[in-house]
Amino acid sequence: MREFGYQRAYDVSGAVALLDGDPDARFLGGGTNLVDLMKTGVERPALLVDVRELPLNRVESTPDGGLRIGATVTNSDLAAHPEVRRRYPALAQAVLAGASGQLRNMATVGGNLLQRTRCGYFADVTADCNKRVPGSGCPAIEGEHHNHAVLGASDHCVATHPSDMGVALAAFDTVVSYETADGPGEIPLTDFYLPVGETPHRETVLPPGALITGVTLPPAPVAAVSRYRKVRERASYAFAIGSIAAALDVQDGRVREARLAFGAVASRPWRARAAERVLTGAPADAETFAAAADAELAQAKPLPHNGYKVTLMRNLVVAVLSELAEEATR
């Protein structure tokens, strides 16, 4: 690891000022991803600005009935918060599925959204990788890709985004708040991540030097009956090979409202809007749930060794929505 500077920030404007104009500086939250990447040489910041002491560590109700979550709230505190568990249970479940207890105690909400892919080629500085070195190629396309993207990828990158928390946030129309030297701003989470296209190294629409200050979940009564389900290659701490955040409102046997997002299948948490359109107003049964999954997965473009993800996600959709439909009618 090369030498780097370190400064601790105590207010948002001071943190932004420390990073302003320095492309080699990074904000440091829990460090559960950034520090690992520094050890391998993928990230080589000249300066770390520690933001853990900023006054952004609260979960608060908004006047309209939503929740405002500060960027430095730890994953452990988020998952344990009674209002998160009551109003958005899928979010609490996603956070608890995302890492070991030790990592959840350190990881922050803002850092979770900005974590980088776990693609082996990206993490290996001796390998080509368009996300790490633009224009160098994507060896995963012809190489090891069994856990890579089947939705929204391109010829330039097939890596997936690793966040569990982000999948649940995407399902509930979360808005990301940030601060820059020019003032505050907001971005819907579904617009936060850029499409891969020809520039996979550009991952978000955040302006240079921007600091995430929090996320806001708008009121969503449907979220009270929600679930996060994660499939992984071992029962202990592991990244997903496929996951789903789902919420369902059923009245008189028909779907009145549905929310659906997929994880581990794209470069970003994938909001399944085509599936939601099929579900809305349709009978709350397995046939409808399968049709919704098929509508979303019709755009999948699997590689030779990850086509299993299409079947996996179809089965997840049917299973989780069937469970929620039963729960909604109790």
C-alpha cells in the first residue's frame, strides 16, 4: 500500500472542501470495501477524508411518513431500527443478509451504495479490466463469468453490483441526497447508477467530489408486506448469485400494487418495472407471478456459463411473491 494522507472531517461543508478539486482523494466511511481495494492496489488515493464523525448517523421519520437515513448510519443500526423493521422489512432483511456482523458494525449506508464490484478481474491489478483501466478489455466475457450480469451488461463490462441493501432501496423509490461545493442535490436511486455502455469505469451520476449525506425512503404502505431473499453459493457470509426485494398489496385476490427489484444480475440494483406492470391488477397467483418474471427476464442476455441465473430469478420471483400473497391475505 502506498503512502496516503488522512484527515478527519467534523462537518459536511468541511468534508466537501477537503475533497474539492482533488481527484485522488476519497471519502472514508467504514472502509470495508475501500481499504480492501487499497491493499490490492485497485484504489490508490492520495488523501482519505474520514467522514465517520459527521452528524449524519440518525434514522428519522419524515413529515409525510417516510424515513430519512443518514449516510453514516451503520448497517447494524439500520437493520435493528424499529421503524425500518416495521415499515420496510425487506430493507432490514437485505442488510442482515449482506455481510458478517463485524462488517455490518463498520459499514455505512453511504459507503454501501458506492462499493465496487467483486469481479475477480477487477480486483486483480495484473488483469485487464475496462472498469479499472478504460479500454483494456473485459476478460470475463470469455473467461470466468458464472456470477456475472445477465441484464444491462455490454461488450465492455459484465460485472455485477454487490450491494444487498441497494436492491431493497431500489424497490422502494429511494432518493439519494448529496452535498458538493456548489450546494446540495438529490438523485433517485434508480437513476443513481449509470448504464454500463462503453464507459463502465463511470459508475454513478454523482458530481466530482460529492459526498452522499443520506437517503430518503418515501412513504410506501405496500412495503409493510415485503421480503428480501438472497441465494448464495454457501450459507455463511457470501455475495449473492441472485436476489430479490419484493413487496405486494393484494385485495380481493388481485394485485393492487407491487414493487420488485433484482440483485446480482446487473451492474446496478435492477428495478423490475416490466414485471411490476404485469403484476398490477392481475390475479395474485403463480401463473401471474411467472408471467411477470418472464416479462422482465425477456431482455436477459446470459453468457455461456451464467444462464442459470435466468431460471434462478424466475423461480425466486414466483416463490417470494407467492409467499407475500399468502401473507397479505392473512
